[in-house]
Amino acid sequence: MASLSYEILTDPAPLQVSGAGPDEQSVGTVYLVISNPTTTLVPWYSIEVRVPWGNEAGDLTLDPRDIDARVEKDYDLKYGDTPRSRWDEMAGVLTLSAPLGGRFSAGDSMVVVLDNFPVSDKEGLVLLSVEETSGRDEDMRDHPLTLSLLKQAPKVPRNFRPDPALVDTGANVVLRWDGPATLTYEIQHPDGTRELVAPGTGPGWEWSPSPDDAPQRDATYTLIATSNGGRQPGYFLTTSVALRRPEFESVTATDGLYTPWVEGTTDRGRVVLSARGAEIRDASGAPGVVAAAEAEVDGVRTTWIRGRSSDAGWVEFPATGVNVFQGPGDRRLGTVTADRADLNGVHTTWVRGVGGDAGWIEFPASGMNVFQGTGDRQWGTVAADKADLNGIHTKWVQGRGGNAGWVEFPSSGMNVFQGAGDRQWGTVAADEADVNGIHTKWVQGRDGDAGWVEFPSSGVNVFRGAGDRQWGTVAADKADLNSLATGQAQVKERLALQGDLDVAGAVVAADLTARGKLTTDHENGSLIVHGQSVFHGKVNANQHLSVRNEGVGWIMHTNDGQIAVQGNLRVHGAFRSDS
């Protein structure tokens, strides 16, 4: 026998089974109240609730994943472990646990909710399996028990509906509902007449009007259900059927008519009311014809316009503008006749003079071609007193005279040639040239013996004007270089380096300063060390070695193999002499 008490409640009570269709689901909720019916503490460790699911009479729902399982009310925790819950939606098992041991005080309760699930569609008794693990440590046991609830078919009619709710005019109308077989059912038509429904077994019912009674417009039907003995009041349910194309004798709209299109009843011409306005279509849905003696509109949007006669010319309106065609034939361009044309621009393939031998101008994508009037596309001449152009695209330009020089414009830039001869290089003479860059192999001064500069891939070479590639001299007020690589470098004023200086040969300087610590005195021929000197190794003086104190004179010096000391001699340690 379980230590705790279990009570099961349902909403609705009892649960109502679902219908066969997806829109006929009956949603229910199960409450499981767990309480302590004793006056003492009840220790527990786990409570497992197993829900039967599937499509049988004893199953609660078709799929346990549709169940919202939770603990809605915990008991007041005074002793023991905090209760925990876990819902296994694949197996349909809810587990409540207190691993360290829970304690139900006297009168405490806890509510488990299985919420918002579709009830299965078969009547029957549903058995929920519960396994309780409770008791004190020395007497802890498993207590299995079974809880039951009932699923029933509805005792009153419900879910009265059309299937489908929107039908075509003259199509079969099907009305469905759920209800017990113990009631008598009648259908009341929209005109008020009633029709008895043939007896059936339920709970699913179906009825359709005869083809002669099929509705021609939206219709409302009423289901009247009464008990056979008349002991219970009747039930009245209504539903409506909507028609895609209802028929009316006439329609009067005093405040506007809202419809996407209007269609004739005989010839089936149609006016479609689009976002842009109205579209006229024939019975096949293609654009139709509007016939009127006169049309007064603010604008006309059309693909083409044609005269009334069969051989009349016609005008087409492509995205580029207007095309004028001759009447007969296959899209042959026609002629526009006007005394004057006032246009912002003309888009044409070519323009020609009036006479038969007049020259003509062609307009390709590259610009404009001028041709002679006679011959096969022979270049013509453009004559003008002055030409004001933003640019000229040409292969070459030549002066007026027969021996005038000429300029060619290849993709690499510009070539200047002499007028006479076969592509002999010419000379560009200018007082001033303002260019972003010059690409050349060499540059030379004006005079015959002027120096010249060559530009190999390695950088710049400077040569003398006379002789065979003899190195020249670069003279500059200032040179700002990241590095200098040369066989011989001469600096007239000052050389300042930020990094190291590596010299392969001798350094010759009148005066030399090394970081302010070592300097030379050119006038006195002396080397001056500023600060202490440290020699790692021997100090050799080939002639004389003198130790002096500034302002006092010499203290010690060597001369001709002898050491002379002026002043006191102090020796800290042994003094040794070979003689």
C-alpha cells in the first residue's frame, strides 16, 4: 500500500474524445493531487507517473510530446530534499525525485499537471501507472498503484461545421458534426424548411442537400437535435457555407462596391480592378477591347497605336521611346513628316543630307563616323573654323603641310614622328611641360656636350656628356636618402647618419668625435678620452707613457726604459725588484 494519497481530476470531466479531422481535436487537462493523509511525516524518494499513449481506447493521447507536464504546486518544504521533476516526452513518463530524501508533513500536498493535450479519439478507460518509492531508510519500499480516468464521446451535439467551408457555386455542400446516436437530428435550410437526418450510429454525422437545393449564395444552416422521448430540451447549432461565386438578382451598393473583378454573365468579358486602375480582358483572360465614341483621359498607357484602315501605319512605344512603322509588311520603319521638330535629343543610327550624293553621319557606340555621300563607307571630311572639344579619340594627328610631323597614339601613350621618312622619331619642343610622370630610357641636356641620365631597372645612372658612358657628378644642395651605396662618396659639408657606418678602408678626418667620449685634437696631435678608460688587454706605448693631473702636472711617466714618479709612491701589497 502506498504511503501517500493520490487523487485524479480532469478538465473537462470526463474527458471528451477527439473527432476524426484535424480541426476536431478535443483538448483536455489531467490534475494529479499527491498528499499525505497521515498525521506524521512521510519520507519519500521518487514518484514515477507513466502515461499510456497511442490510438487505442486505453490511451490518453496520440503523442506524448503534445503534453505540457509540470509540477504546479510544491508542498511546503520544511524537512528533507527539494523535489525535482523531469518529463520524458518520448516515453511519456514524469519522474518526481528527492535523491537525498523528501518529507511530506501532515496535510501537505503536491499537484502534477498534464496540460493542453489532444485527447485520443476512442472511448475507454485510461489507466495511469504510478510507482512510489517511500519509507524510512531501514524500511524503504516501492509501492506500485494504478489511477484511472474516463474518456467519453460527447453526450450532446457539437462541432457543427461545413467541409469545406468555401465551395464553388453548385458544388456539393457537406455538413458534419459529432453527437450521440440517442438524439434525433434535423437540418433547417436557409429558407426555414426542415429536413430529417437519417438515423446513424454516431458519433460522427454527415449531411448534404440535394443538388436542386444547392445554395447559390452564402447560406446558414441550423442543426436541431432533440431527445426521442422529449425529456430533454433541444439543441440548436448553426454554421455557414461561403460560395466563391455567389449569384444575385441585382446588387445595389450605396457606399461603394469592393471586388477584385467584374465579369459578364453571357459573353464573360471581365474588368479587373488592379492597383493601377482597371484592366479589360476577354473571356480567355487576354487583354480585351474598349469600344467608345470618344475617350477623355489624362494619359494613355499602351504598347502601340494604329490608324483605322487596314494599311494604316502604327506607332510602337518601347522603353527607348517611339518607333514608327509602315502599315503593311513586317515591322518596316515608317516616315515621320513634320514641318518642324523641336526635340531635346535625337537617337538615330545615321543622319544624311537632302541630296542623293550628300554626305552622311553614322553614330556607332564609339562616337561618330563621317562618310562621303558616294562610295562604300569612304571617310569624309569635317570642316570647321573652330572645334571646342573635351577630348579627341584618334589614331594619329598630322599638321597641314605635306612634310608636317605627326603624332601617333598607341596604347602605351604617344609617339612623335618626323613628317618625312618611315616612322622616324621626331622632337617634342615646349617652353614648359607639366606632367605627372615621364617614361623614357634617358634624358640629356640641350647642349651637345650636356650630361645625361639613364634609367635602368636598377635605378638611375648619371653620365658625362662627352665620352663613352663615363660617370658624371650629381650636385645637390641636399640629399635625403634611406641608404647610400657607392664606390666612392665625397661630402663637402656634413654627413649625418641615423644608423651604423661600416667603412671597409681607412677613416681620415681632421677632427673625430665618437659619441662625446673620445675626441681628437688636430692642432696638438692628441687623443682625448672623456671619463674613465677601460682596456681589456695590454696597453702598449712605443715611446712614452705619461700620467698627468690637470692643473698639477705630471705624476708618473716612462722615458727610455725608466719610470719616474713625482710625489709619494704608495704600494698596497708586496713590492718586488729584480735588483
